[in-house]
Amino acid sequence: MMRFIKEYRRLTPIVALLAAVAFFGACATGKKEPSPPPDELLKSAVTSMKQRRFEKGKEDLQKILEEYPNSQERISALMLLGDAHYNDEEYQEAKFHYKKFTEQHPAHKNVDRAHFYKAMADYKLMDIASRDQTPTRNAIEAFNHLINNFPKSEYYNEAVKRKRECEDNLAQNFFQVGKFYHRTHAYQAAIVRLNSFLKEFPEQKYRDEVLFLLADSYYQEQNFDMAQSTFKKLVGEFPKSQFTLEAKARFTKSR
């Protein structure tokens, strides 16, 4: 009996090792549990998104795209994946999927929606105080694409409105940076920025103040010819502006 016990104790680690190998081997060779069919995954994703469980929705939609690439649900899944990221405030990812939709399904009846929300993703990424205005310019370009190519789209009027907001924000960024340079006596930088404003945004508001700051920047740089012509332009275009009186005084000094 004692001999049996000793033999058992000696064999137990070996038996345990063999059992473990057999167990993990079975796991390794076992089949992965199949995903639900694509229509069920799509329904599940829609339900999850309504409940604002975006991660679960994205997971189901990604399964459709990866495991059922030839299913009819794939088109809806691609659009909804953009929506899931957009609603989860992941705008770069949303933009990627909307762009993918427009590239893969350019003739789809809802492609205008993808174009609109692709533009809206950049709109959401805008930061008026940032030096990098790339998202603003991208949004303007994308809204323009929708406006020019889908004049009957239900998103047309909203695109026009959002584009105007983007242009206003971009103009204000140029204006505020130009004012900052002028205020800090960086007149050469102010001249460059304010001239860019006048070139890119000829119809924007506060153009009179831009002309005044530009003329004063020339004046401070002792470029009296440019100061004089810019002051004269201000007075001619905005005779009733609050900056006109100041401009006339400077114009007299700069002659």
C-alpha cells in the first residue's frame, strides 16, 4: 500500500501535466462559436445605439463587415458604424467610415448623408482658437461638395448654414490672430495676416477694423505710402465707421 502511495505521488505531477496539455490542446483545436447572422447583428447594433451603448453597437457592426463581407447588411453597417463613432464623439473615426462609404457606394441613395456627416465630423473638430485650421477648411470643402453635387439633398440647407459658420469661424481666427500681432507690436506679422483676411474674406464683417489695423501697422512700420492708401480705402468704403474718425486723423499725419 505504501509503495502504491509513493508511486502515485511520483506520477501525480506527470498526470497533471498531461491533463493540462490535453485540455489546452482541446481548446486550441476547438471551433470558435459562430457569430449570429448579419441581420441579427444589425438589429442588435441598432438597439445598442438607441440605448447609447456605442461600444456594443460598434462591435456588432464590425463583425458584419469582417465576417459577412458579401451580405446585404454590410452597406447599412458601414453607414451605422460612422454614426456610432460620430455619436460617441469619435469624429476622426466617424469621418473615416463616412468617407469609406462615399468611396465604396458613390451611387447609393443615401450617399449625400454620408457626405454631410463626413463634413460634420470636421465641423465638430473645429477650434476657432487653434492655429491649425485644417478641420475648418476640410469642412468647408466637404460642405461645398455636397452643395455643388447634391442640390436636391435634404441636407442642402443645413450644409449651406454650416458652411457659412465655418467661413465665419475661419475669418474670425484670421482676424483675432491679426489683432494679436498688432497689439503685441509684431506689425510685419500683422500685415501678412490682415492682408490674408482681406483676400480670403472680402465680404466678411469687421472688414473696416481690419483695414484700420492694417493701415496702422503700415504706419508703425513707416511704410507711409501703403498706410495712406489703406486709410483712404477705409474712409472710402466705410464713411460712417467708428474707425473713420481715427483713420482721418492718422491719414493727415501720414501724408
